[in-house]
Amino acid sequence: MRVGIATDHGGFGLKQELVVHLRAAGHEVVDVGAHSLSPGDDYPDFVIPLARAVAAGKVERGVAVCGSGVGASVCANKIAGVRAGLIHDHYSAQQGVEDDHMNILCMGGRVVGAAVARDLVDTFLAAEFSRAERHLRRLGKVALLEAQTIAQ
């Protein structure tokens, strides 16, 4: 799978570990940065390009890491076509894709250890959207809201 990944200084170390893990698992990794540890960087500078790549289909899914994961999630969800979730547990990593067609997993580099992060990313990437009628209906409502917001 072609996976995009982004971080700021708060998740830089974890991102580096995840890039190695993803490549070892056979995924093609598109690393949109940060490419060096810089305490003054800002997560939107990296998360926005990742979210746009996901929305445009340039990568199939994305992983965004910041200190807590909250900023990355808020930022990513501002891009039309993105369904990002702040994930710190196995169940949500799978259910978010199966039910909500989540396409970006967000997590906190300061709150999730490397072993848990690897498991969450593996679970997220292995999950498939169910396409159940009730989930399609709900996603249609979200897409309508997104289109109305864009039109305003």
C-alpha cells in the first residue's frame, strides 16, 4: 500500500520508527516531513500536504503524528475528502476504517509508545471499509455537510 506520513517535532522520533516499520512491511512510504528535528516547526506545514495527498488519491492512506495527535487530527479534517481520527487504541484503529472509512490515522508521539504505534498502524492499514448501507448513508451525510461548507 502507498502510505503517506507526516509529523512535527512532537512526533519526529516516532515517525522515523514508523517509516522503517512500514517499509519493512512492504509498504511504499511517502514521507512529507518533517525531515529533521526542529522544535520550532508547525504541524500544519506537514499535515496539510499529507491530507491533500490522501484526498487526491496520491497515497491510499495517511499517518499523522504530532505531540498529542489532537492538532494533527483537527488540521487534517479541514481538508475535503479526509476522514482523520485520533487513535490510541486497537479497536478504534480497525473500526474507524470499517465503519467510518477513516483514511488518516492521527496519534500522539508523546503519548503512544513505538510498539503500540506499530500495532495501531498495522491494524489501520489492514482494515477495510465495510460498505454497509448504514455506513454509506452516514458518510453521505458527512459528504453533504462538507459540500455545503465548501459552497458557503
